[in-house]
Amino acid sequence: MNFGDFLDNSIIGDGNGGGARIVTNSNNMRSNNNMSISTNLPSLAKSMFNSPRLSLALQTGREGGPGGVAVMAEENYYEANDNNNNIIGRGNREEEQAESRSGSDNLEVASGDDEDADNDKPQRKRKRYHRHTPQQIQQLESLFKECPHPDEKQRMELSRRLCLETRQVKFWFQNRRTQMKTQLERHENSFLRQENDKLRAENMSIREAIMNPICTTCSGPAIIGEVSFEEQHLRIENSRLKDELHRVNALAGKFIGGPISLPLPNSTLELQVGNNGFRAKPDFGVGISNPLPVLPHTRQTTGIEMSFDRSVYLELALAAMDELIKMAKTDDPLWLRNRELCGGEVLNHDEYMRKFTPCIGLKPINFVSEGSRETGMVIINSLALVETLMDSNKWAEMFPCLIASTSTIDVISSGVGGTRNGAIQLMRSELQVLSPLVPIREFKFLRFCKQHAEGVWAVVDVSVDTIRETTTFPNCRRLPSGCVVQDMPNGYSKITWVEHVEYDESVVHQLYRPLINAGMGFGAQKWVVTLQRQCECLAILMSSAVPSRDHTALTPSGRRSMLKLAQRMTNNFCSGVCASSIHKWNKLNCVGNNVEDYVRVLTRKSVDDPGEPPGIVVNAATSVWLPVSPQRLFDFLRDEQLRSEWDILSNGGPMQEMAHIAKGQDHGNCVSLLRANVMNASQNSMLILQETCTDALGSLVVYAPVDIPSMHLVMNGGDSAYVALLPSGFSIVPDGPGSHGLNLVKSLNNGLGPGPDKRVSGSLLTVAFQILVNSLPTAKLTLESVETVNNLISCTLQKIKGALHCES
């Protein structure tokens, strides 16, 4: 009889059934006639399948029979062995695939080999199977967590270490994987059953809601009927607004290469016809004269209005960009060359009105237009310049004397692909001309950045003050203005700057109107020359070579610390001259009735500011016209050898330059540290920190007394934030083309208008002092303190006029 055939055909039937293992022991496997199998094997097999976790060790022929059969109920395998544990039959071939079969560690396997028995001796009693020891199970579990599918080498090493057979280790891992799979399936079935119950309950609730509708207004049962006329009208209005949002989204895709997501209302009935606050359908396309929509300021902004505002902002930015590109590329007759502006161009307003329709509506009554264009080369690449313009802090640092303060209100779009291409920001800024006779220009505007080609960028600004109604109207507004930047092969960039502003001229003093009208105060040429000077300064400071004029051996950290202190000094000076929102100034009554005697006095309390001495600070500023060229006036004021002719701090003698840091190719762009010569032992030695800068449209001289220990600390690279100083200085600008000069001053002093058209070239000089009048912040300002500051300004001006022979 063939034993393998017996297992395949009689016991199990086929290799895919059950999970039983039959192990036979025979004294003589060579003789098929000595094989004895119990007649109860079918019932035994049935018992095996009904109890898969039960281990049986049954023997036949206990009374000395020639052989025996041991049956174990394990899953997915059975084997026939001789007395030497050699496998002679296998009922299931799937156990060769270790990853497809598993079981439990609670099953039993044979723990050792059966003893050999001679043919002439009776059959010995078979050793019983037992469970694995806890130590064996622990090590098996430990390896299973690291490697559920060990290879043959790992199984042999584990069997040697645990004193088990290789097949025992193999079967244990099969059973353990099966157990793990069963547990996961059981957990997954439980989770799916819970989800199914939730969906069934939700389905039932929806069915009940459909069967019993409730009115959202009165919470009562809804009456099914025809849709009212008002509701139908609301649906039509909502559909129209959605179509407009999609149209704006498609328009954005055309300009920035990708759509901008605009939120839509969750409900189709969130709008109310007649109360949406819009006066007209917005349309900002060139050639369309429809006004902007205006929202009442008394209503709170809803999600619909915010999304609509964003769509309005987007379309306004796109229209402004289109207008900027056209104005930058178009030449005569749109732009006219002005010889008095050193090559600058002014806008032909008649030609502009024929070619363009202002995208923010018509010019208000009593407003005048100011338009200019300038082209130049700057030592900066386009990406760096775009990043500077789109960052409000970097933008203010690049134009320190033009920008009083700025901030970003909202980011409508951050750009595409991690770049500034398509970025749109809502910003607020204060622009200034350093004179108390010119008020600060406040703008609330959109800034849109777009890349037009490789190395070609454009940044445009346009006011949004008229989009919503406010209780106060701005005294100026910014039409599409900005710059187009193109990279050049030598590391420079070609920049074309366009400035177009409408403002109320009545708030500007007559002395400064020619300057402002020509664009020399806020125009394109002012932005370009300031940018050129600042970029040149940055290039020199970043260079490892020290300029030859820097005769002092300052360390790089000392240079940076000293320049940072000078920058703070200049910013504080500008904020005092123009009364910007950086400091909270209290305005006092202006002194003087004539132009030459006009002095604006401001006061504030300095508390807990390490960069200023504590107490009451008074700032006095005035602007006068002098019949002296700006260059001559600037050279006189910055010369330390001539300082004693106007500065009371010089102790009546020349001053010595202790340190010098160049900030440009022009000798006038530098930071200096001056020391007054001590005439006698009773006088204290004092240092003066001074910064001077100059360009084609103006110059600046700012200085402040500082103590010697603080400056030693700064020059050695120490922190300059704790150096207390109060700056004073001068701002010099040309008087502007068409200025009547001295004739205008005399006419204004006599209470008359401008006199005959007699041109006298000169300069507009602004003098400002910040003085600590009391070291106690709680003290009250006295009239004597104001008179002291006023006398200081008057005395300084008289000395300057006398030194320059301007008395006549």
C-alpha cells in the first residue's frame, strides 16, 4: 500500500480541505504489509476539522501494534512522518508559500524525535506533544514584530537558539500571520459595520426631512407651492453674480497663467435684491467710463461683499497693469520732454484723456493732475527689485526720505508657483516731501506684480479709496503708477518708472507748488534717482574693498552698526519734519505771519524708548527760499571746516572728522563722525554723528550730538539701538521750474498773489530741530521752551544767510 496515496485520497480527499496533520510511525516502512491504520480515521478527521485549535496525540496498536498515527488539528497543513521525522507525504502544497498561510501561537507542535525501536521488540510508548515554553514564545513574538516573513537562514538560526525544529518555527510563523490577518479583518468588518449603520441612520433622517419640510424663516411646516416672484428674482441675481465671478476668474487666468479661487456663497438665497449696496455694475476696462461700485460704510462686510471686493480688486489691478504697460511703451505725443527737469518727461494730459479712460473714475473737482516718466539704469537685478517692492519693510528702507510709513493690509494673491508673478496686495502708505509746507500724501492702493517675459517684470499701484464710501475723502489719489524692470547683461537693470497722481493743490503752499507740479517732489524722476543712490550705496557696502576716502580703520561690524544708527537718526528727522504717524505728535500754534517767519512746532512725550532720552521733545521746522543754488548750499552746510559759521555746537571753531563711511561715488553721500575742538579746559568734548546724501533732485544733511562712550561701543560693533539721540538737520531742494523766487516771497509777505513773471533761480531750505526741553515726561510744556526753539531756528537761518550773502 502506498502511504502518500492513502493520505491524498482517503484521509483528506484533496490538498485544499481542512487543517489536519497526520503523523504516522512505523517500525518498518519498507514493508507495506506492516502498516496499520485505525478504522476510526474518518471520524477522527471529522473531529479534527470541528476543533481546529485542539491538539490530539492518538496512537493505534498500543498493545504492540506495528505502527501508529498521530493526528494534530492545525490549520492548512498535514504531514506523514516515519520514526526519524522524515516527511514522506504532504496533503497541502500551499504551505510552501510562507506569506500565504499563518496560525496561532497557541497551537502545539511536536517537541522532539520519537525513539527508534527494533523490529523484534515491542513498540515503545510515543512521547507526547507539548506547548512551547513562554521563553520560546516571547522570542518568537519578538522576531515576528521585526520580520513577519523570516527566510530559511533566520528560521534555522532561531530553531537552533530555541531548541526547536526548523519546520516548527516555520509553522509557528505561518499560524501567527494567519492570526494577525484574522484579527485585522475582524476589526475592519466591525468598522465597516458601524459606518454602514451611520449611513443607514443618515439616510433615514434625510427621508424624514424630505417627507416633512420645515420653513427656515418661521420654523413651521413648509407649504409646497409655486416659487414666489421675489425668490425667483433672487435666484436670477445670484446666477448673474456667479457668472461674473467666473468671468473674472477666467480673466485672471489670461493674465497670470492660472485661475484665482473666489469663494462662492453656500446658499443660493444669501443676497437681497435692492440692498446689496452696489450703485453700478463694476467695469474697469479701458474705454469704459462706468464708475466704481461704492459700498455704504455703515454696513458690516459680509462674505459675499468680501468675495465681490476681491473680484473688483482683481479686475482693477489687471486694468491698471494694462494701462501702465501702454504708458511705459508709448512716446510722443503722450509724453513731452521737459528741459528744466534734466531730461525728465511730463504727461500730456489732453492726449491721455483721448487715449485712456481713468480706471478709477473721473478726476474730482478742484484736483490737478501730475504725471511724469523717467528711464534709468540701476545696479540691481529684476528679481531683487521686485522682492523689495512687494515687501513693505524693504520698500520703506529703499526709499527712506520718500516713504514716511507703509504697511500691507491684505494679501489678495500671493503669486503663482512660489514667485511674485501674479501677486496682489492691498497696502497703505504715507509719502512725504521734507517740508512743513507740504502735507503728507496718504494712499490706500493695490500693488500688482506680473512677469511679462524672462527677466521682464512690472509692478503697478492704483488707489482703491473710492471703492467704499468713507466719512472723509482723500486729498490725493494714485492712478496706475509703477515701474517696468528689464534685466541687462552687465548685472544692471533698465527701469522705466511712471507716476500719475491727482491731488488737491490748495493744501500745498504756493512756495512748493512749482516743485510739486513738475514732479520733482513725488514724481518718477524722484523715485528713480533715489533708487539709483540707494542701490549704489548697497553695492559699496556689500563690497569687500574699502573706499579710499574711508581713512579710519573700522571693522565690518563697526561699519554696519554705525550705518544702522545713522539710518535711525535720519528716519527720526524725517518723521519730525513731516509729522508722520511713526510718532504721535501734538501740533501747537504756528509761529509767525510771514513766509520767512513761519515755524511749525510739534511736541511729544518720549517714554520707554531706549533710542531717545526720556522727557518732553519739541520739534520745530520751517522752510524758506534762498537765492542760492542747491549744490552750493549743500556744500556749505556739510563742510566741517565751515560749520562754526552756523552751528552753535561747534564751540566757535572748525570741527575734525573722526570717522568717514562712504555711501556712494559722490563725496556728498557719506556718514561722518565729527568732533568739536575744545578751545579751553572748561568746555566738554563732544561728538556729532552726521549723515549727508545728495542727488539731482535734492540733498539732506542730518546730524545729532552723541556721547563718546556710546560711539566707542558702536564703532566696535556694539548694538546701536540703545544710543539715545535727537536729530536736527536741513533738507535742500530746487525751487522748481517756473518759480517766481524772491518776487513770490515778497508778494506773499505783503499779502498779495504771485507777482510778475520774473524768474530767479534758488533753493528751498527746510530747517528742523528736535530738542529735549524737559527730562520729565509728565512735565508741562512752557512758553519759554517754545520761544527757545524758535529763536534757535531764527538764529541759525540768519547765520546761514549772512554766510552766503543772502541778506539782500
